[in-house]
Amino acid sequence: MPIIVQKFGGTSVADAEKIMAAARKAIAAQDEGNQVVMVVSAMGKNTDMLVDLAGQLSERPPAREMDMLLSTGEQVSVALMAMAIDALGRKAVSLTGAQIGIRTDSSHTKARIQSISTERMQTLLDEGNIVIAAGFQGIDEDFNITTLGRGGSDTTAVALAAVLRAASCDIYTDVDGVYTTDPRKLPAARRTRQAGYDEMLELASLGAGVLHSRSVEFAKKFGVPIHVRSSATGEPGTMVLPEGESLQNPVSGAALTKNEARVTLSGVPDRPGSSLQIFTKMAEANVPIDMIVQNVGAEGRAEVSFTVVQSDLSATQAAVAAVVEQIGAERYTIAEDVAKVSVVGLGMARQSGVAMRMFRALADAGINLRMITTSEIKISVLVEESRALEALQAVHDVFELQRPPADARPFRLAPPSPAEPSDAEPSDADAVAVVEHLAGMEDLRIEEVLLDESQARITISEVDDKPGIAATVFEEIAAGEIFVDMIVQGDGAGGRAAMSFTVPRGQLEAALARTEEVAASIGGAKVTSSPEVAKLSVSGIGLRTHADVAIRMFRPLAEAGINVEMINTSEVRVNVIVDGARGTEALQCLQQAFADVMR
């Protein structure tokens, strides 16, 4: 009998009426021939109330006691849900994370799942019960209650679906699916029928609040189909599956992220180990980093920029001040008046000119780009916070995201689970294999470490930091039918900016000629190039949620004396450019560094 996992968020269980409505949905799924596991969040604003109450008692309440306190919210919800199902004439059993057997590490308030026991849940399901599981929580090896942090109930739901080999995981929420952008910001936003795991990971990391990135990591790692749908209507919503809605459209979604701050270290010694020292210091300060951009150095000095959330600025400033002195950088600056606008789409990897279209739309709106980074499926720019909504509107319009794609995939309400067991009885060997596969459920998993020796690099520097420069450069490059891969632009110090990008080596001469024409037309810009660079890419699951990924990359390169010339990052991939003559050596360094987490 197939298993369905249903997750109901806080707004979906905010009162007795909504709890009863959710109970009816679970019973309806059981009547369709499914075994049903419900994952329930704390009611409404219950968690906020508990956090506020703790703050009235202590400025810094112990993390262990906060977990003990916050876990009670879900305990209330699961008990009430079981009562509702009982009142409707069905059998139900409520379970805390500890009673299920969700084992985590001991990182209180942000624990990671290590393993989940299925025996008790499966026995209860086989006895005809609807199992009501408390989201957001587990226990560590010392039986302390732990909580999973932001989005923890989503993470619990998808993790349970993974270990139970569920046919799907239905995420019931107060919206009816995943939209091309936040419909509260742009009313023209369109609900998508299907989103790919990688697209959803990028959008989740950009603040799309429908799903948390850790839950999508689980879904991708274990092949769990997710159905995001409205708890109010129960109508079909958006399926999250390996592939997205369209293969033709280069962009499937856009996002705006506010409350960001940009940190720029200028005059960084352009030598092996500088990046390692910077990001080691940030990791020691426990500051999560989002965008990372390092541009090509000039006269022995480079520039490194990255973004952090504004709430981490105090810790960031202390760490950056220390590392500037440690490595002998010239200075650092912090800008709080910025916002990030991004576009995401699996189709970017198959089409050229996507960045050019985005940059032209922003230039036509008179919006200056204060930082650029690209990956295979994402382009992110920093803009003035006061112009952020205009920027989002411009990119949403230029890619016509309000229109359904002509090749949109048909909606599949109940896709087959790739992990669905066969009718045959599983062998002991099969059972051992499943346990080994699920061990360390939230561990970092690297899918591949790649070396690309087919590229060359062009840098245009001393450019006036004003709207339209990036659009002009890449329109000229696109007119020559030249494919551009990596693009990075850092902070425009002193009103001047630098931009680097990579092109196929065979097209370097043509691209260089076009870039020099642009430089001559705008006056004062300088163009340099390197005919042979090596691009190293590390891709996988958990790159952003595991803070040591950058350190793992930069340490072996520094120890081998290999200098990093360019960096850009995304949710699923980190790219660096090094000297082309040392590409194979750099590949070997990274393969060894990630050998223990390669799939």
C-alpha cells in the first residue's frame, strides 16, 4: 500500500476549524488506499510567542532549553490533530520526534538529522492508524531534545517521505504552489506546474518561502516527489521533481532578497591562501555567506566581495577587521543599502544571451549593477535597495514569466516514487543497503568535481560604475555569437568597476576584439585577457548549508601553491578559475579534498 506524507504548516493548523479541515484531508487520502503520515507544525504564532516569552526572562537563553521550550508547540499540535481524527471516527497516534526515532546531532536550535527509525511508524500504519508526527524536532545521542531550525517541519516531512519510500510528500501551505516570483510583490506572477530540484534549491536559498532549502536537498538526494498545494482549496499546485516545467524557456523564476549587506575587501594580496584565510575567519565567526565574487587581480592585489544577512553584520565586521590585518589587505567596506535580484532556470545552460537580456532590461530601467555573479542555472545581481522592486519587475517582464511556456509539462498529481519497493520481499542485503544509504541523512554530498580546460578569460577594468555598462559589453559579445560562461563583477570602488568573464578558447580572439571596441567607446577602460585558464567546479547537495565547503576547496589549493583568480557560487555549484597550466593538479587536489563525501 503506498504511503503519502502530508505536511501542514502553522497557518494550516492555526485553530480548531483548520485542524479539523486538515484531519479530513488525511482521512480522504487514506480512503483512496494510502497509508498516511501527517507532519504538523506549531499552531499559528505559537513559536513566536514562546520565543518572546523566553526573551522576557533572559537575554541569552541556553540553546538546549530553547529547544526544550520550542518543541512543545508541535507537541500541542500533534495531540490536537490525533483528537480531531479520532472524533471523525478514525484511528490516529501522535508521536514526538523522539518517539519516532529522529536522531540528530547536538547542534541545538539548528540540528541536522542523522538517521530516522521507521519500525514504529510502519507498525502503526499497518495497524490502520494515521500517524501524526511532530515536525521540527528530534533527539541527540544523549536523548536531549533538539530542533532543526528554520523550515524544520518541511525538512521533517521530506525526510520521513525519504525513509518511508513515500509515493509523494504533500506540503500544504497558505499559498497554492510555487510562483515565478513572490505574488505579493508582483501580482503578475504565475503559478508554475512543475519545478526542478535544482531550480527549487536556488529559489529557496533566495528567500522563496514556500519550501526551505534543506527540505529540497532531501528531496533531491532521495528522489522524493514534493507537491506544494493550498490547505484552503486542496487543488493541484506545483510538483517539485528532477526536471522543471520547461526545457525551452531559459528562466523559470525570479527572486528578490532584501536585508542583505555587501562586504568588499580591497587590495587583497593576490597569492595562494588569501581566500582560505578570509573564509576560514568567517566560518569561525559562524557567519553564513551567500554570494561570493573574486575578480582577477591587478598589480599583485585582488578584490573579494561577498554578501551576508544584515543581522550578522556585527559578527561580520569583527571577523573582517581581523582578517584584513591578518592577510595585509588595504581596506574593507560594508554596504547595507543593497538588495539581490536573481533569475533561475535549467534552460540557461542550453541558451546564450540570457545574462545580456537581463542586464539590458535593468539598464533600460536606469538601474546600476553593484555586483554580478552567475552559475549554470542562476544569475544574481546586487542593486540599490530603493530600486529593488523595479529591478524585479524588469527581469520578470523581459523573460515573460507571466506567460505559460509553450512546452509546459503536463501536471502529474501522483508521480511514481523512484524509491518505491517491489512486490518481492526485501532481502537482508537490501535492508542493509537502505540503512547505509540513509545514514548521515543531512551530510554533505558531492556529485562531481569537474575540470574545464576549454576556456579563456577576459577582464575589462577601470570602467565607469554606471547603468548600462554590463549590457553594452554582453550585447556586443552576443552579436558575435560568442558563448559566455562565468561572469563576475565586484564592488565599483571609487566610481570604477571591473568585470571578468570566460569564453571558449577558440572564440577568444573575436571576443577580445569586441570587448576592446566597447572599451574604446566608453573611454578609459582597460582590457586584459588570459588565453588559457582552468575552471574547477564542485557540485552537489548541501553546499550552502555546510559552511566548510569553501574551506575544503581553498585549503588544498593554497597548500599546493595554486592561486585562485576568480570565484562565483550558487546553491548547487562552486566555481573557481585558476592558471590553466595547473588545472589537472588543482583537480586532483579537489578530488582528494572531497573524496569522503563523493556519492
